[in-house]
Amino acid sequence: MDARFTAEQDDIRRTLRELLRKRCRPEDLRAALDTPAGHDPLLWTALAGRLGLPGLALPEAHGGAGCTVTDLALACEETGRVLAPSPLTATAVLAAPLLLALGTAAQRARLLPRIASGELTAALAVPGPRLATALALTGGNGGDWAGGGRAGGVQARRAGEGWRLYGQAEQVLDGHSAGLLLVAAHTGGFARSRILLFLVRGDAGGLVRTRQTALDATRPQARLELRDVAAELLGGDSGDSGDSGGAGDAGDAVLAALAAVGDAAAAVLACEAVGAADRALERTVEYVKRREQFGRAIGSFQAVKHRLADVYVQVQAARSAAYYAAWAAAHGERAGALALAQALEALRAAAADGIQLHGGIGFTWEDDAHLYFKRAWGDELLFGPVHRLRAHAADTAHLFAQGQEQERGQEQEQGQGQERGQEQEQGWAQEQGRVAV
């Protein structure tokens, strides 16, 4: 692994940081959160048109820049520093890779260039608070998380040559403003059930979208109600009509694609969280240098220095893990969930200590410290708590398998030793009985 950034990556980071410094100031951020879309359309136009962020990791054949996930992750580190509200995560990190992996040639040609240019935004819709499950971040994504063939979730059924969707999906990231929805729905009935992805236009008839109040206002969420909504199967209907074996293969391909996208998304989100943690720490250091108590800056107190030093080490460790996960995702390896857990923990620590060291002002709505704290906890609610991310990463890597085998071997040896001891005791007792006779 080469940990050095390329000249192009440095240029992207520098240009993006300068743009966000001018266009996403704290007052701009708060104004954008109060708009119906939850983000500034002019900022999105600048990010997409000037810098091409939505198409950064898309192939040049589909209008993208042909870069890797690593470049997108580094860009998201900069947007994370200022908590920039935009459809970038929902569109470029979650939806676009699924379109690229599962879409037909016609679907990719029709949709990906518009996504790369920023003209079209997209969102991934899964039922209920199950985004982490669908992306296989906290466990396997098999099972009935999309509805299970029973009431609830989203159901899909054939209607002539097309599909119709019924049901509801909540906590859909940027679902209220996306022009295209990728909806995970259950189809095939209970006996031959499988999960497939469907394309739904944002203005489709029967679709009701409601923006919800979220803990983290910088990540707008929506509730989607699908009432007999026309949909197009992602990947086309070839091999998936009826209840043939090809349908099961299509369902397996969807789950595999979701898991792959989930790991890459976790790496990008880890870099984003590192950027937010780094900025939260910077804000705190700036404050303790100018805030005076007992005639001196509170940053000169040893206890404050120790706390900030601990946070600094935690943020740097999370940055190393996030960079490695981004590199691994670009090379077909998976380390995203573990990096995301470490990054979210670092962000939580940086934000919490920032609030405390800011004193009374840190608890006020006017200060931005609470926004970073809410980002940390909001991401855990969306993408999985830290302990579950780590547990699943350990299970996937079979981290404790060797220890369990050793324990079983020790138990077997102990059992065999006990059996040998019992045999020796029985032999001794028989010998004593013969001597007595």
C-alpha cells in the first residue's frame, strides 16, 4: 500500500476545501437546513458542475471521472469537515454504485451520465431502520428485512410487462428530494421470496414523500409511501420472469451487490467522519486557546491538554484506518465496517469533549458543537452502532475462530485426561480387591 496522495488527489482536496470555506460557512449551513430540500441547490451545482463529485468514481464511459473509491472518500473527508448538507452520500456513495453494478446497459446509459453531471440525484430506499442490515454492515443481509413476503416493508408484483410496488420505507436518506429512487422490495411470494431492486421516478404517481425530523439535520431523511407505484426492475426482466431459478440468482446478485456497496460506503463514511472529528477537535483547540479562566487560557491547564491529546491520538488512528479502508475498497478488499466503527467512535469523543470544553456555550443551539455530536450519533442510528460494526467485522474475519478451536481442543484434552484418570482409579480398585481376596 502506498500511503502517499497523488498530485490530483491533493488538488481535489485543496480545491474542495477552498470552495466549502466560501460556500458552506456555519450561517450558510443553518440556512440550508431550513429549506424544503435540506441542502443548498447552488452548493450542489458547484460540487457537481465545477468539481464533478457525483461522477468522481464512475467510469468515463458513463460521464464520470474514472477515479477510484479512494478519491471519492478523500473528497467526502472535506465535506465531512463542514458537515456539508448535500445529496452526495445518497447519490454517489449508495445509489450510483448499485446502478453501475446491477443495471442493464440501457439503464446505465440513460441514468449514470445524468447522475455524474449532477442533473439527477438518487436515493436508496429500504424499509424501516434497516439500511445497515441491507448493506451487510452489522450482519448478513439475507432474510426478510425487505418485507419477508408478509405485511410490512415493500412488496412488488407483476403488472403486465411492468411492476407495481406497495408499502412504506422510512428513514430514506435524501428520499424527499431525490429524482430517482432505488427501492428494495420483496417479490415472488412467501414460498419463493427474494429481494430485488426497482427504479422509481421521484414524480411517480402514487408515491407520497414526507420529510421527517431527524436527529442529524445535516442528513435529511424521508418517509416514502408507495401506493400502487409503477416501477422498473433494476437489471431488467431477463431471467427474472416467473419463478424460475434465474429469479433466485437475481436475488443473490442483489444481496451481493448491496454487501459490496455497503463496504465501500462504510470506507467513504469513515473518511467523512474523520473529517468531522478533525474539525471538531480544531474548533475546540481554537476555543481553549482564547478562553481565559483564573487569568490564563484554559488550554494551558494540563488536564485540558491531556484530554485533547487523547482525542488527537484517537482521530489520527481513525484517519489511518479510514485511509486504509478506502484503499482496500479500491483494490477489492473489505475493511470498511471496522474503519467506520473507529471513525464514529473518534467523532463521538471529539464532539463530546468539544461540548464539555466549550463550557456553557457548548450546550447552546447557537454554537455548532452540537451539530458534530448529532452527526456521530445520527450515523450510528443509520449505519449501525459501533459495537455491532466491530462484532460483524470480527465474525467476517473469523477473528475468534482459532481461539474457539483452541478452547475446544483444551476441553477435549481435559475430558480425555479425566477419562484416563477414571480408568486408572478403576484399575487400582480392582487390584486392591484381588489382593484382599
